[in-house]
Amino acid sequence: RWGADATSLAAIQRLGDSKTRVVVAGQQPALLAGPLLVLYKTLAAIRLCTQLEERHHDLRFVPVFWVASEDHDFDEVRRALWAGHNGLQEGVLFSSREAAPGAMVGRLPTKELLPILIENIDSSTLKTEFHSEVLEQLKRAYGGGADFETGFCRLVRALLAGTGLVVVSPRMEWARRRSAPILA
């Protein structure tokens, strides 16, 4: 549902092999894939897998991104910032009626936010050769009634296609089932 490509699907298959190890990065879902730190952490996990495979030829390494969608710190994820065409910082601050104290950020809907986000980015950024594609990528990621988790995961998947990144959420039924005994 998040658009995993063939490389990531192959990496998922490798997870069942006893010679496979994982390198995990993670963050709660945020607008526009969150602060740049999120992408740096994810790219570092992907790169570390490559380096480890070069050193340990008998093992396979898979980068895994843990989406902490059960996090409840809405203030931490409700803002998206970018450089505007005038050189100043532009952004959007999301307010949600459903962001009650203690509510999981992953479940927050983005339907009302998407048109505002697209309009603000469209009007405040330079019209480069990438402009239209960026807007389309955001529409695909956050469209169709996506919640914070889904939009975030679709965008991360699209940005890091071909890297073998596996994205995992605690909201996935299989993850809930398998983690319950550990937490108990």
C-alpha cells in the first residue's frame, strides 16, 4: 500500500534467511518526510548495509525504517518548512481537530492539509524543471485520504526507491502480533 518497488520486495524476502541482518533507522511520521535528519538517518542505514555486505560476504544486510506512528507528539510533526523562491523560509503549520493529547500521529488524516500544502509549495518555490514532479509526488503520497503514516511512508518509499529499504510500522497487524509477547 506504500508502493514498495521490486528491490524492497526482494529485501523483504531476504528477511526470512538466517544469514540476513537488519540495520534499523526510524522516526515518527511527519509532513514532507519530516526534518532532513530523517532522510540522513535512512540514507546512513542504507549505506551501512552496503558497507557491511562488502566486509561480510557470507551475510546479507537489509535497511529497515521503523515508522513510529504510535508516537503522540503532534507538535513535533505538524510543521513543514522549505526554502522559498525569495530566499526566506516558507512553511505550513498543520492544525487538526483530531490531534487530541495522546492521539497517535500516524492516524491523523491529511485530506484537509493536502490542498493547502500543494498551494503553499507551488506559490512559494522556484519553478524549476523539478517543480511539477515534486508537486505530483506529494499528491501521490498524501492523496486518496492518506493519514500521516501513509503519506509519510509513500513519500519515503518514492524518494528512496531502488535502495532495498523496508518500511515497517507498529500498526501492521503482523508487527503487533509478534511484538505483543515481547512487550508483555
